[in-house]
Amino acid sequence: AVMGKITKSRISMSARANASQEMVVVGTASDAPAIPTIEYKFVVDGENLKGTRISWLAVCGTDWLAAKRRLRKYPVDTEVKLFYDPDHPENSVLMRRLPRWFAPFMLLWGGGFIVAGMHNLLRAVAAL
């Protein structure tokens, strides 16, 4: 872990490319997915680096209030503790812990595949 500094902290609206490859905003400020966008700088072994990841999970669009809550911890010019891969320091993250909901979600999601697989296996055995 090293200390770094937040250089950008804002909410971005979701965008997509239209048929002519121009970027267009999806929806309006009130209904478009909001993406918390962070940038921070830090130094490892004398090398100046930048990072943009808040956590190891990809950040998808969310509502404006949730995005605002997430960014509240990271105003511009704030000193932050961040974590990086020692073999690849360009891979950095502000929060190394996964959200509390992640493990139960993965267990339920994975359990669903196990149940479906067992169901198909039992059907195949019964058909023999």
C-alpha cells in the first residue's frame, strides 16, 4: 500500500457510439446511468503512476445518489491509501475489499449453476 492523491472525482453519464461512431449520452441527467469516475496519482519506486479504479469490481452505471455517495469519500486533492500489484504497479485500486454482498451473491449465483447442472445430469441418467 502507498499513499496517493485524488486528481479527479466526478460523475459521468453513460454514453454509447451511434451509427456514425459519435459518442452520445444515453438518457438525461435524471434517468441516465451515473458512473462514479475517479483518477488518482501515486509514486512507486520513483515512478509516477495514475489509477482510475475504485475497487476490483467493474463499476457499472448506477443512480446519481449512489454515485454521489461513493464519490463523497474521494474529493479532489484528498490523500488516500491505495493498493497495487507489486509486479504490475499500474494495476491499482482504492478499495481492496469486496462489498459485503459479493460473497453471498456469488454463492447463490454459483449454486444456481450447480443445481441446474445436477438437474440436467439426473435427467440424462434417468433417460438411460
